Amino acid sequence: MIDRRTFNKAVSLSTGAAAVSLAAPQASSPASAAPRDGAGASGPSAAVGSAHPSFDRVRQVTAGLLDVGYAEAGPAHGPVVICLHGWPYDIHSFIDVAPLLAARGYRVIVPYLRGHGSTRFRSPRTLRNAQQSAVALDIIALMDALGIDRAVLAGFDWGSRTADIIAALWPERVKALVSVSGYLITDVEAQQEPLSPQAEHTWWYQYYFATERGRRAMEDGDKRAELCRLVWDTVSPTWDFDDATFARTAAAFENPDHADIVIHNYRWRLGLADGERRYDRYERRLATRPVITVPTITLDPERDPFTAPGNGSSYRDRFTGAYEHRTLTGIGHNLPQEAPVAFAQAVLDVDHF
């Protein structure tokens, strides 16, 4: 983990951009909901010298359709940053980001998305739906449950898409946005158009999940681990992670709804699975590719095979507020875990736009 005492020095070297003042921000109003396991902040902890810290407590809160598991770091009354992971990842993508932001006075919330970790559906009758608006509404429900009116949202992969949607549809809830890979809101109809063969090859697992062979692989613990490890190796070619680092995250895939959620997400995005009518009004708005007006920094990981060419130009017109784009050379898909200082710096900077 990055030593907090070296943060001021490290951030000045991370992106080449001018850093904002790193004085602690002003505290916001306290949250109204207490975690079920008692009061007090939690954050990453490990034995001295350990290379594999973990969040020392996962809290649970009833939020909408879910019982959401989340980690928290920093002062309880600090301004809020919500960090959102993707697939095949979990809250540990932010294990080094959280203490950096907490040291600056932020209250950092890192939830497990539906189908991951300790997050559970409250009813066995609820459709295991992972369409984009459903996941976004999970985070709105979490904010309501914790009494959070506004927050900085920061994410990658599914987390970027979720944060983008909230910023587009509920901008009053978003103080600022950090979005890895830019504008990721899905237009299912547009998804029917083929990409270049090389780009299609990169998305191989989406097509695998469209088959029952893919579903069965996700339901088999050993095959699921092999598949997810292959995705990590492929999309983060310069990240030298070890077995224990992968295993720490792979534990989140033991969630009983994980296979259903992952399979539905990718099938829905390809137009191969239905959503729910309760979300139709949101999906109609998202299909228009709504602009995002809140202050935003977009981050492109240069070694991520999904990074679009053009240094952010392909989505620049979707961000109409204060904006900056940064490309991180030599970094792959799991940007917060591969480059935690640069990610934390983006959060600090965008909060001062």
C-alpha cells in the first residue's frame, strides 16, 4: 500500500498535471444512517509489511432491493466519495485509493455491486437483473439509506457506467465525477452494429456468456476463477499482481447471485435478455445518450485493450461541464488498483473544479 506520508510527493509525479492544494476539504453534513455493525470509521488494514491489506470491516445496510455490503474509510462527517468497481473485480480495486482519500478528510464509501461480495437481494423473488439503470438505482438507494445527498462518484468498468448514468439522470446527487474510459452509457440498439474484428476479439467473453456453456462456466467455481484470471491477465498486461491479490477479489465471486448477474448484464447489453418494465423510462432516456453536466475528469488507461483511440475525443461531446481528460501511460483496465495515486489525484482535482 502507498504510505500516506508520501502522498504529497507522489501525486506531484503521477499525471504531470498541476495538482490542487491538498489541504483537507471542509466537512459535510453527517449521514443519517448508521452501519448495522456499529459506529466508527473503517479502512484498509494489514500486518506491518503485508502486501495484501483488506478492509477491516464490511458493513451492511438495507437499500432498495438489496442488503448492500460496503467498506468505509475516513471521517464519518467528511465529504463523501463513492468508489464503484467493475467486473471481474470488487471493492479491493480501491484498497490503496481509500486511505489516500481518507487522509485528505474524505468519507470514502466502497460498495459491493449486486451479485458481488456480501451484497444480497432482499427477496428471492426479485429478478436477478443487471441492466444498467437497475445497478445505478442501487447506488441511489444506497445514498438514500446512508443519508448522503451528494457525493463525488468515481469508478471504472461497470462502475464508470453506473456513475455516468447517475450523473446524467440525477446530476443533483453528483458533486463531481471521475470516469475511467469516459462515457460508457449503453445504447442497446447501437450495440447491434458490429465492430472491427480486432475489437470484437477483445470482447470474447461477452459472446461466451451469451451461450449456456458460458453460463455453466460461471457457475463452476474453478472455471470461473480461471476465466476471471484470464481476463485480468488480458486487460492489464503490465500489472504484476500475484495469486493472493487475485484470490482476495475472487472471494467476492462466491456470491450466490454472481453468475446470474454477470450473465444477465452482458446478455442484456447485447440485446439477448430482457430488462424489467420498471426501468423502461430510464432506459429510454439513456438511449438518447444524455450529456453529463457535472464537473468531470475522464481517465484512459493506455494499455487497456478497451480504450478507444483518439485520446478521449470519441466521447468528449458527452461532457458539457468543467472537464479534463488524462491518459495514463502503461496502465491497464483496473486503473484504480494499478495506479491508485493517479486515481486519487483525479478525485481531489475534480472536487476543486
